[in-house]
Amino acid sequence: MMQRLSTSLLSCWLVMACAASAKPVKVFILAGQSNMQGQGMVSSFDESGVEKPGTLASILKDPAKAPMLRKWVNAKGEWNEKRKDVWVYDVNEFGSRHGILEFGYGWNLGSRTWFGPEMEFGHLMGDYFDNQVLIIKTAWGGKDLYKDFRPPSSGGSVGPYYTEMIKTVNQVLGDLKSQFPSYQNTAGFELAGFVWWHGWNDFCSPNIGTPEYEKNLTNLIKDVRHDLKAPKLPFIIGEFTGPWGADCKEAAAVTIRKAQKNVAARSDFASTVHFVETHDFVRAEKDSPTSEGYHEFKNGETYFLIGEAFGKEMLKLISK
């Protein structure tokens, strides 16, 4: 009797375990240019060996800000940011990298000095879903939308980085087992969302890229959904930032930001495309590791907050 009961309980547990593992992998695509690559700094020292302001390491020393990173450190204050339930496949002009979520998916692939929006975005997705999560990041530095990422519906030559983006997504999803050996092909995958953070190079082309941005971004969303066979794919548009923060007076930047808002407000994108403001997350140069305003001064807090904002807005879209 006892043996039969134990066998029954074991069988029940196995059924439950198999059911839990039979959920599709939730796939999110993060795309754009160098900002999306990840320019946030984990740690950086000045010539005197002092930690620079605005890095994640400096945030940990600030009692007012340290709590935001509580999920990324252990009880001893050591980095504990890795997550096996979130995978990343990252490609940029320097190569590709894949594995579990951790530092090192910034622009300099493999270096734990850098991170991007994928970090906190990935933590939020991992916390929300019981499913395995996969982030595919396709971001190349210095690439515009009017030529490099030009979508098919905009006419002319299709952008080589648009083509590469779609090709990468299909290749990764077509052979998940080789990229992620722990993948069990029981329930496949589900395209769950797309995040676009971009704008600098079209801003730098005020006579071509800037006036075309609204049309090209509209077509990008439609074409990505068509080419990936996901007609209602939730889509986040991250606000073009740069060095201005909320005090944005450059005409081309104002035009691109307005274009991004207009695209998200289209009636045919209702409840499936959201615009996320990011300008309030930009910190001053004096409070940051570098003077690179076009990379939000490489401020770690900025990149954490932007990843968090993208993640929270994506969950709003998914829950609708």
C-alpha cells in the first residue's frame, strides 16, 4: 500500500515537472544601435584608482541608490547578477556571444565592465514568467534607420542590418539546442516582444534621416511583424535620449522624439505599441564615468533605469 502510494506520488510529481518544463521559451528581441548594445559601466577607476561616479559599483556605495541593485548582489555585497532562467544571444559588429544573463553583453562583448538594457529587462521578464526567457539582441553601433535598418516597405534598398536582424532571429530560433544545450524541445518558443532603442544617426542626418524617421519606424514595426510571422508582436519604442536629458532643444532631436510618439499613437498600433520616455534617466556629465553624451555619459544608473522602464512597459503590453 505504502509502495503504491509512493509510486503514485512520484508519478504525479513527474507529470507536474514535465508540465512545468513544457512551456514555450518566451523570446524578446532588443534592437538598435550603440546605446542598445550597452554602454553602461559596471566599474571604472580614475587615474588615482578611485571609482568614478555613475558606475554600478559607485551606486552600491550610495545608501540612497544601492537598494535598486539589491537583486544583483548577494548578502556580502558581491555581484550576483547571473540568471540561468534567462538566456541571451547577442550580436554586434564585434562578434556574437550567447549564454545565461549576466554582465558582459555590452558593446565590448564578454567584458564584465559593460552592460545594457538587457540586464534589468531580463530580470523583470525572468521574475514574471515561469517559462525560460530568451533575449536576442541585435544592435550595431552607428547605424541609421533610413539606410542601415531600412525596412522593405520604405522602398529602395532594404537595409543590410534590417536583413541581418531578421536573419539572426530566425537562425537562433531555428536551432536553439546548439546555442543553449539545456533547451528541451518540448513546447518550442513564443515571440513575446520587441524593444527598439535608436535615433542618434538619423538625428545626425537632419535632411534625410530625421524627416523620414516616422515613416521608416512605422514600416519597421509592420515589416518585423510580417517577416517574423507575429502580426501582433508587442513593440516598445524607447525614446531617443542623447546628452540633453529633459532639456532637449535640438530641432532634429525634437522631431525624432515626436515621430516616435506619433508612431506609438497610431490607431492601427493601439494596445500593441508603446512609447517609453527615457530622458529623465539621463544623469549629468559630472555625475557620470565619461563625457560621451551620445552614450548617456555611460552612466550605469541610466542604463539600469532604462532597462527597468522597458521591462515594466513590456509587461503592461503583455498583460493586455
